Amino acid sequence: MIYDVIDDVVSADFNKFMLKELEKCNWLHPGRAEVLDDNELDSGYFLPTFTRDSGPAENDSFILLNKCALEILDLTLDRSNWVFNNVVVDRILWNYYWPNSGVNQHQDAPRAIDNPKQFFISMVYNINDNTGYNIVHNEKVYSAASRCILFQNTDFHSAFNPPESKARYTVNIVFGYDSQSIAQKKAT
């Protein structure tokens, strides 16, 4: 279930700052080392900067990126139509895709579960304008700079390449909230 799609979470200048910081990082590539055909998809690059079970990655750029991610999370939760109480960040993972990138359908498993009654939400935030998109539980959400998607972490979802764009940058945050305060729709 998609809880929310929220636009204009942060400014264009904030996104530019994050892109400059991301350019300094050594990205990990989960796929192949060899050169791919023009028609062959790979899964892009990823950069884990925080996991609750191991804490923040030790790198000055990661400290700044984690602060940016937490600011995006706070602003998103403030603007969401839903209330999530006792929020605890489980992981922060940055993604970089190009025209031959895509991620197969998957679920976001939490890294650490302190409370067996805890539920988890996945958040995908788009840093730049591009022609890529996500599919969450059969719903397509196109990428746009400063657009954020909130959905249940157990929903199958996938990321699709930006076919007419040079790159697509996102940050994926998985956070927990406790079952005693399950998300409720805000009064309008």
C-alpha cells in the first residue's frame, strides 16, 4: 500500500548539495564487473550510509548525507497524511541508476528488529528530475526531483531506469514505528 506521494519535500539547492556530496563517494556495484550490452539491464550502484544494527558508516561525506536523509525523513513525515509514532530509522541506502539500470521486484527487509511488534515503512526519495519510476504493489510512480513515496516495507516494489536521462539518484530509508501507535490518517 502506498501511504503517500509527497512532492517538493526540499529545495532544488538542497538536492544539488546532496548530488555534490554523492559525487565524492565510492559507490558499490552489486552486479557484474564486465561491460554490458546496450540492451542488458544491471542494478545500478548503491551506497549504504547507515544501518541500525551497525550504526553509521565511518566517513565524513556519510555524516553529511545521513543528516540530509534525516532532514528529508522529518520533512516528509511532517507533510504526510499519516502519523507514524516512535519512529526509528533502520537503514539509509542511496541508489544511482543510469539508462541500463533497474532493480527487480523485491521487499525491504528491516536490518534490526528490537521490538517484535514493530512495523516498517519504506521511503524512496528522488533527488533529481529524470525519466525513471518505481512500481509499488502494481502502482507506477514517476520520478521527479523532491518527490517522496511512503509505502509498507513488505510491498513488492521495483525501480526502473531513466531511459531518456543520464542518471537517477534516490535515497531509500526504512524506518520502524511501534504497533501501539499504528499509522493513522491525519484529520483534514
